[in-house]
Amino acid sequence: MGVKMSRGTHDWWAQGLQSMIAMPAEGTEIIEVIDSTPVPGGELAQVTVRAPSGYIYEIISMMLAAPPVPGAASGTHSFEVRSEQGTVPITYGESNYNDCVEYICGIWHTATVGAIPTTEIAQIFCVRGLRIDSDSGIVVDYRNMTGATQTDARIMYFWVRKVKVTEV
């Protein structure tokens, strides 16, 4: 168990993410994060994604997915995305315990309780163009506000473009 992070995956979600956005693939890569660490009710799991040392990445799009919380009878679970340097969420989506939470290619497809921003256009552009480097990444918090433990993996994909190589 734990967090698995890899670059350049050929998983079907990653391929779907790349094909759903009309952008050239040259100079881009997909960062895959699979977090299978159990998250007890009332707690959060946090993942930080940074560019390798010497690089600056621009986020083109991302995909976040968490299945319903097994064994839960009430409550909610959510994703919150923010800059590593900030405390204000860039985007947030929350669903009931028996629904998944899904942010796919810039839109909260499943956020049954609510999402910020509230409009699809704002959801698409709130993440696109964010830049990360080895010191300042993007943080994804998964919160389980149910009475059960989330034992299923949260899957995250970040489609990034290398915009600059800096001197190390």
C-alpha cells in the first residue's frame, strides 16, 4: 500500500486524458499518482506533485477520482487542490459517501454535494496553466468525512508540459 507516482504511463485513463484534450503531445508527459493508503473517517490524505529539479512544468489538465467509501452509512468525501505555497483552494469537489468524486479534464463530473468553482468554464481554467517546479508544487488533499475507512485507491493524473529547463 502507499503512494505510487510514475511518469509517462500508458494506462487507459492517461491515454483517455491525452486524447480528450486537443493539444499536441510533444513536450508533455503524464504524471500518475495512485494513493492506496487507507484513510480513516475524519482524516485526510495529502499528495504533493512537483516537477523534477531543474524543470518547470505547466499543468494542462488533470484527473482525480475516488470511489465511494466502502462501509460508510453517512457523510461525505472530497478532493481539494491548492498551490503548495497557498492555503486557498484552487478547486474543490465533494460527494456523498455512496458516490464517487471525479474531476476529469477540468470538470467536476461527480461532486454530488458541491464544487468550487461552480461553473464548468471556471472549473476548466482554474487549473490549466498553473506552474510547478521542484520547490513549489500542487497539493491534492483527499478528505474522508464519513464514519468508515476509505480503503480504495484514489487515482490522480496530471498532464503537464515542460515549459522551461532551469540550471541546477
